[in-house]
Amino acid sequence: MKFDHPLFNELLTYWKSRCNNDGIPTGNDFDLIDLPAALPDVTYWDLQPDQRIKCRMTGTKVVERMNVDITGMFLDDILSPGEGPQMLSALQTMYSSRCGLWFRTQNHHPNGRIVLMETFSLPLAAAENALPKCITLNNQLETIGYDQSGDSDALILGQAFPIREFVDLGWGTPETFE
């Protein structure tokens, strides 16, 4: 898959260059410092033993756009209740199927902006005594509106997912989203 956003292609090329004999690089094999242009737009996630996904690190541009640092937060606590379970399932499928995930999403930021984002996610295998991880690169496409309801202090990721696609990393992709 070729992406319109050049940093997505750079992330995928770097990820593939870090693959080991088992295929998927570990968090130890993957150094975000090697991607200085992408680093501000990255979020880094841990897959917890209970299958919850926790934000380990949030890039500076992501924090600036959202007006909140989600480092330490669980993804299911900030995902839209209507779309959240499907997104969590897609990310868990990404881990288990050894594929990437690209999607567009509509997010509600605490500053009241409603934005259309595209995100590319790649799995990272568990290093010794560590959790599996996920690296995501985020690209804001456009501001599509502003919250007029007065609830502008809420962060809600994934109010809608108009496009979700698994990306073949060499092991195929699942047939459908659950």
C-alpha cells in the first residue's frame, strides 16, 4: 500500500527495515529517534495483559492539536462509546494478524474542534519482559467543524470511522472488520 502522506511511507519503510527473523520488530528494535520528522505526530501504545490499550507516549503536535496529553490514558476511556469497541477490536486484530491498520476518523478535541484525521498503526512485538506495543502516526486532514453544544472540554476519539483498512505487512490481512 502506498500512502498519500509521505511520513506514513517513511514509517512503513523504517518498520520493515527493523524486522527481525520472526518478522515484527520489538519495541527495543524500533527507535522513534530514527524518525525525527514523524516523532511529533506519533502516539505509542502498550497492549496490556487484560487486552486494554494504554498510551505510553504522545507526540508534541498531537498534544498541541488535542489540547490534552493522553499519555497514561487507556484508549477505551477516550474512544467514542459507539465506535470504540470496533476500533479496539481492529487494533487487537492488527496485533494478532501481524498487519498494519490505516484509518480515517472524526475526533472531538477538548478545545471544541471536530477534526478529520488519518492514522497509520503498526504492531511491535513484545521484547523480553515487556508488553507488545503499537506505533501510530497521526495526520490531521482538516477541521470539519466546532462543537456548539457547550461540551467542548471532552476528548472523544473516533466519533466516526469512515474508512478502516488493514495493511498487508507480508502475512496477509483479515477478511473483514468485526
